[in-house]
Amino acid sequence: MTRATILAHPRRFVVLVAALVLVACQATGQPPTTAGVDPTSEAATLTPVSFMAGFSPQANLPFVGAYVADAQGFFADHGLDVEITHSAGGGEHLQLLTTGTVQVTTQDAAVLLERRADPGLPLVSLALLGQRGQQAFVALADSGLESPRDWAGHTVGYKGTPPPDVYAILDAVGLDESDVDLVNVGFDPRVLTQGKVDVYPVYKSNEPDTLAGWGYELDQWEAADYDIPMLGLTYVSTEELVADRPEVLDAFVDAAMEGIAWADDHRDEAIDIVATWTGSETDRDHQRFILDTELADATSPVTDQYGLGWQTHDQWQALEELLVDYDALSSRVAVDDAFTTQFLE
């Protein structure tokens, strides 16, 4: 821990000192002492929690909920001292979650079900912030592709492996996989602008703004346009923590949801907070696009009735059946084990 970190997070430093003293006393057989630490102070009563965002710092909604809850003191108000970190990629966040190093992380709903099926990770969604899927498909506005029906005879890109929603969209408009040329395009949207692909898969809250910033107008289609039940980002923990530490997860979800509600009402100020994580070169307009897009996708008839983050059996069951239909799951998943509403009620 650097001096700058200590100055920025004095409560964490106090908690760390107390923990080191306790370990030292246990090693010597002496009773623990809190010399130099006021046992009645706020720091002495906060519960440490580790939250790892599933990607690098940016204005994704579940990230913003944690950033704001930390900056505005909502975590502390709920008795938590939350360490916020970010995944380096390669599924690190899920590995650390399942080993107990991290208590809460983020994950796409479809990937959550896929990882429950194989390799059987005991992941549980605490809140569903993406009521619609994260991905869409775009074409240049002057391409002549007015609907997915027009994709026939054209190249349609995917990232990594073809996602179930591309097959579902093709089915919805009466096309077959053989009617298009599916190609792996990676993560550089310039393949669209350079004419190497006709339809490009985008993360809705990010890449359309990037392409627009380069001067391109787009036509965009997504699964929800065709009543295809894709879902987006969730807060995730494990079955063990849900059973053994429900009070901690309840406090985390309450504070993070409070952070999201605050961000919704104070969007410019929320981007100020995001910028403390993304750095001095932050493109504020781009981060605002991310936040605005994900706030819009966080609402649905379900959240209108029950509140932000709510999730239902029907939503998860429809997603599971979609993934099974398009061979995205290695085995069936009992969806009622994959989510809980107990921290949202």
C-alpha cells in the first residue's frame, strides 16, 4: 500500500493495522490489543469487502454504483469498507470470486449461466442491472442494409464465438446461418469502416459512440428488437457467501443501488467520480454515453413494478432456454439457483 493510497483511504489503513496487530498477537499467544486504534471509531466497526469489476475502469453501470457508493460514503453508511479493483481479463474476477478472495464481482447474465453449467461455478446474481443484452449489431447507414433480413449474402461478424443472439435474430427474420457469411472479427471496429465486414457486433454502451466519433452513421439492431430474451450485466457472488454472509451482501447491494440512484440523478457529478478511476485523459462525453446507455437498459416492465436490479424466474428461464436452443450451454441449469432477490426486497 503506497502513501498515496493510505492518504486516499485512511479507514482502510486503520483496519489493516488492526488486522496486523491481531495476527501478531495470535502468533505469540498474547491476547489481541488495539493499541493506537480507537475501538469505538467508525473504522473499527466497518466490515472489509472486496469488489472486483469485471473490466477496466469505465462508466459501466455496476462499476458506477460501486464508485459512487465509495465516494459518497454509502458503503461506510452501511457498515462496509469496500476495496474496489478491476479484472485484468481472462476470467480472473470469477476465479478470485470462487476462491473467496473477492466477495462481489460483475458478470454478463448469459456467461453466468454458461459458467454454472461448465465448469460448475456456484455463481449467483444478486441484482440484474442489464435488463436487455449488452450486444447489438451495426452496419454503416449507407450500406443499404435496412433490416437483418438484408444480411443475406453479406458478412456478419462475431467476437470469439458466434453468440446465440445472432442465430436468434437470423431465425426471427426467416434467415438461416447458411444465408450469411459468419466471420470472427475480433475487437477492432475499423473492420466495419474498412469494408472488411458488413455487419459488426458492438457493445451498445461503447462502440457505437466510438464509430460515431469517427464520423460514421450507423443502423443498429439488437435481440430485444425481436423479443429475444438476452440479459446484461449483474452483480455476482457465490452460493456460499449468500448462505453464510447475507448481511454483508445485503449491505453491499443496498449501498451500490443507492450509488446508482444517485448517479441517475447526478450524471455529470457521477462522471467526475468515474474520472478519478479512469484518469486525467478521460473522454467525459464517451463515459457519459456509456452511463446513459446502461441506465436506459437498466429499466424494464419488471423494474417498473419491483425496482432497480430486480430479476425474475421467467427472465432467467427464458435466457437459459435460449442458450440451450442455440447450444451455448453444455448442460441444463436450474435457474432458481443462479439468482436471488433477497437483497433487493
